[in-house]
Amino acid sequence: MEKDTLSEIARQTTVDPKLMFETDEAADAFDPEVSRFDLGSDPLGFAEKQVKLGHELWQRAQTQELPEGTPYQELTRAFASGLSKVSGAVRLMNRYVGGVTLRRDHAGTGHATHEVIPAEKQRAAVEMITDTMFKPDSFQFKPEFVSRLAKDRFDTWGDQNVDVGEKVLNVQARALRALLDDDIAERLIHNPEKVAEGTPVYRLSELYQTVQPTIWSELPDKAEKSPGRRDLQREYLKTVLPILSPESKSPGEARSMMRYLTNQLKGQIDAALKDEMSLERRAHLEDCSQTLGRALNPE
């Protein structure tokens, strides 16, 4: 009798939303609904709001007139705070890609132990990440705003300059590495095994075919690239080269698909090099083409 009573109490943690919990070792892993801080019943929606909040913070900082005598460090703090909110939100979004909900259920609840995050929610998360991080207009700052950013002289020796491009690239690089991580690739490859036949699935091929064209979106229309875009594209190559390496430990399907897509990318770059362009763009594309050539055809 006592065992049955205790089992019923324990069962409530899997069927009653008010009693659901997980242990620390499961937090911040593959289940986007398990976090160390309670973000409500819709973490993806929370992350989207955080991005909007970061953008709103930047917009206000770039348009407001500071009272006379206000130190410009106020603007620097606004920039750093907005970047932190956006970066943290993207980490939450990333957990939906290849995500799986873990339930410690027993028979009778109607739940499986592992339930794959619906394809439309994974797709929405990827679109949010690419819109937030990898599009040409993802980070827009006015020159008069950037020129006023500075580190506090009392906290920093030497150069007080705030390198906005470097700081943006750092959060872009973290987002890109997380999105193309081998663990996510592995789950996207094997998650269909857990889904009933006929149920839509989000596949690794769709992820790769979303990220690469977004980062290299200027190639087809021959648009010039800003230094920030060139930096991001170099970061993309730096991230995918280990996948292409003969010593790669990435899943086989990830290697073959990435090789196919980067071979296409090299063809697009080589075609673009036939056009007239600035020295900066030509040097960048020549370097990228040679880098990909060595990776795809190692001697």
C-alpha cells in the first residue's frame, strides 16, 4: 500500500505541470525545457523577447540624447548589455535544434521517455538564430554611436577603444559553433528513429542548407561585403574545416553533406571571382576558394 501511494505521488511529477522537475545534471543539455533558471512554459518565446529587448536597448542608446556631462560609458554599458541579452537568447534557441524532451515516465502516462521537439519549432529556432546572428543586417550600429564607445579609463590601461566588430564576431562564432556542433548533428541524424512514420522531421540537411546560404548571401547578387561579413565568412570556414578533415570525428552523414555543400560553395565563389570587384573582396574570395580547395582535395 505504501509503495503504491508513493508511486502515485512520484507519478504526479510527470503529469502535473506544477510538479514537473529535473535534476541539475540534465539542465542546459539537449532538453530545451530543462534550465537552471525558470524561464516559463515557453523558453523559445522568452528567448525571442530577449532578442527584441537587446535590439530595443541598442536602438534607444543610438537615438537618445545624453544629458550634458553624462559619461559615454553609459553607451558602452548599453552596447555590452544588449549583446549579452542577444547572445544568451541565442544559446536558448540553439537547444531546440535537435532537441529532445526527456521524461522519467513509467508505463501508463502516455508519454515516451524521449520526445523529439516538433520540426516546426526546431525550424523556427534556426530561423531566429540566423536572423539574429548571420544576416547582413543582424548587427547595425551608427558610426556616431560606435565612435563614442570607450572603456573606463580607471578600469583599463592603454587603449580604451571598444572593438565592436570583434565583439560581434565573438558572439557570432559561438552561435555558429554551437549550431554546427557534432552532438546536434548526431541527434538530427538519429531523431527520426523516435518519430512516428509520417510525422514531419527536421533534418541535418535542412540546417546546413539554411546556415550556409545565409552567411554567404551576397555571392549571388555580387554585393560588396563589409569587413564584418568577411570575418563571419572566414569564421564559417574555420568552423566547417574540422568536419571536412580526414581525421574528422563528425558523424559520417555530416561529413558527406558538408563536403557536398562546401564544394557547391567553392563553385559559387569561383564564379563570383570572374566579376569586377574591390581588391578587398577579391583577396577575401581568393583566400576562401584556396582554403576550401585544400580542404576538399588534400594532397
